[in-house]
Amino acid sequence: MLYYNINRPSHRVPLIEAVMKSASEDGALYMPEKIPVLDTSFFEHLTEMTLKEIAFSVTEAVFGEDIPARELRNIIDIALNFDIPLVKLRSDLYVLELFHGPTYAFKDVGARFLAGMLCYFAANINTEIKVLVATSGDTGGAVANAFADKKNIKVVILYPSGRVSSIQEQQLTKAGENILALEIEGDFDDCQSLVKQAFADKDLNEEIVLTSANSINFARLFPQSIYYFHAFAQLKGLGQSVTFSVPSGNFGNLTAGLIAKRMGLPAAKFIASTNINRSVPLYLESGKFIPHPSYQTISNAMDVGNPSNFRRILDLYGNDIEKIRADISGFWFTDEQTRQAMKELYKTYSYVADPHTVVAYLGLKEYMKNNSCTGIFLATAHPGKFPEEVEKATDKQVSLPVSHKATSYSYHRKIAADYSLLRDILKSSF
């Protein structure tokens, strides 16, 4: 399987290069040259399959030509050592809980799979790999946990100053000796811009092996397709005309769902649910994509004004707005609407949800006003990661099942959004 540059489709690279570089020299993202459709037998036995069995079938279809089955099963066994349950709220409404991993966020799925794949490649090339990642919230903690103490891998995490929760900050600054967190004086888009500059720096990339653990890396994004199939398996055939509502920031999660649909997932519709960072819902209305500076909200992991993976969605649909609208509807909501919906979810269904999950609930609720379907909204973070907002809305005390096991040391620096500073750090051994 080769992977093409979405800006220059004739430029194709093998999996190891797509994973190790994350993006091409011109900053474009990679996509696989083909998206295989899973066999009919897979869907016939889907309801009988475990999460790990589904994961192997889905990832083997794409990565099987490049990674031996034994290694792929080992990556899955280590990465997916937690449940992803589908919870029924009423006969036509479900929530898929993606927060049962070690950092209590959906990013654990992709980050842990990518960590396993990079360890496999690192062992083969016998050299140090530096992983650079920008986070608006949960990505940083998931990546830090997944890569902590991994041999021959060092991680640099950029996060916007004052825009992540205290729990999120602790998860990414106190993870391990090979993890360095950089608090950037700016917003997430500044962090993402610094990452893009690093990958476009030809001299730097000749000097060090640099890759990303953001969803710009296809091997971080694609494993998220697994849980869409797992959700169908848990419906046990009860779902008709299934619609997924996805809380969306950088749009990797939604892109993974759309890829799952191309592989045969019988999903009728996807909802792009955002906060006031609404560039994609506005595109779906107007046909014009106008990125904007990110706005700070209580659903901070979604505070992205110029989502990278939107380009992958355009590529997936050949830039055809009508085909995109056929599969995706978009809605956006304010913090006040989010707070009210947290109260509503708890009062109506006795279900406690974090702000990101509630945005997905709101999107699905809006869609279902005029459309009959079985709706599944994605719960992307444990409510205990956002106790202040959740407790204020529900009057119910929340906490994480197990407190984060922070190290006694902190690898953390605060720097200006200056690429020359980041470049020097990446070249150092820190």
C-alpha cells in the first residue's frame, strides 16, 4: 500500500515514510492509495466479534501488506486493553463511551496504536525518533501516556497557555523522562503552525527523525475507525439508519468515521458537532471554507479554527460539496447551550457528560428533530476531566475512576510562539 500527498497525488510513499514523516515536505497530508471494502463475511459475524477481533480485521485490511499479522495483533493487544461500551439512553439514542483508556479520553485509541507502530519501526531502523505534537486538550495527555519511557523515542508536546484544564496539563507535563511539554504563549492554531513549520524545515528533518502524533499522522487517525464498527457490533442488529454525532475540533475523529463508511460501515449520516469554532458547519451551509482564529470555550479540545483534517475530507469526496452534504450535516453551539444541555442530559437520562460529549449530543438532538434514525453520539472524555463545569451544571460531584499517576518530576517549559526556539529544542537532547 502506498500513501499519496493530497496536494500532489502523483507523489506516493510507503507506509513507513508516511508514518515517520506524518506530512510531506510541502505540508500536505497523506492518504492511502485505496480504501479497501471489508468482506461480506466480516459484517455477517460483526455482532459476534470482540473489540480486538474487529480491530485486527479493520487495520489488517489497510496495514496488512506492511506489518506482519503477529506484530499487528501485538500492537492491538497492548493498545486496546480497555472497554469501549455503547450505552443505551432510550430505544433510538445511544452514547459510545470512548473514555475508558488510561487518560480518560478517546485519543487513547489512536495514540496507543501509533506508539506501538512507531516502536515497531524504531526497532527496525535502530535510531532515535522525535515525536512532535500540538494539543488543544486531550491529545497531549494521551500521547504522553502512550509514549512514556518508550525506547528510542522522545516526545515534544506543544499546548496553548491557559487553555487546557488542570488535569490535562498534569497528564502531559508529568508523564515520563522522555516527554517534554512546551507551554506556548498563544492559542492552538499557533501550536499547530509551529508543528507545520517544523515538518516543512528540510534541514531539520535531515538532521533528526521527526514525526507527529497528531491526527495529521494517518497511523494516529485511522485506528479510530475501529470503534465505529464496534458500535455497530454492540447494536446487535437493532439499529436502523444509524447516525453518528462526532464532537469535532481538528476533524480526525470524523474523518476516521468517514473512512469506516468507505470500508463498508452501514452508517446513514455523520454529524459534525462543534462549538463556536464553526468553520466546517459554516462551509456545509455556504460551500465556502473560511478558517478563523480559534475561540476559547469550555469544550477546549475542540477550539480549532482551521482544522487540518478538513483537507482530508475534501480529498475523500473529490471536493464535491453535494457529496459531502449527503453524508455530513453540521451544527455548532455556544457555551451556554452546552451548559444547559449538560443539565438536560442528567435530568432526562441520569447521564453525566463532559462539555465535548454534550456538544455531540446537541448536534444529534438537532438532527433528529427532522430525521428519524438510531442516533449514536460519541463521548470523547470522562466528565471527571472537567469537574468544575460538570458539577456546576449537574450539582453532582464527579471525579476520575483512578487519579492520574503523575511522576515526581516535571518536564515543562514556557516559551513564546517562536519557531527558532522550538527548532533549537528539537535539535537538543533535552
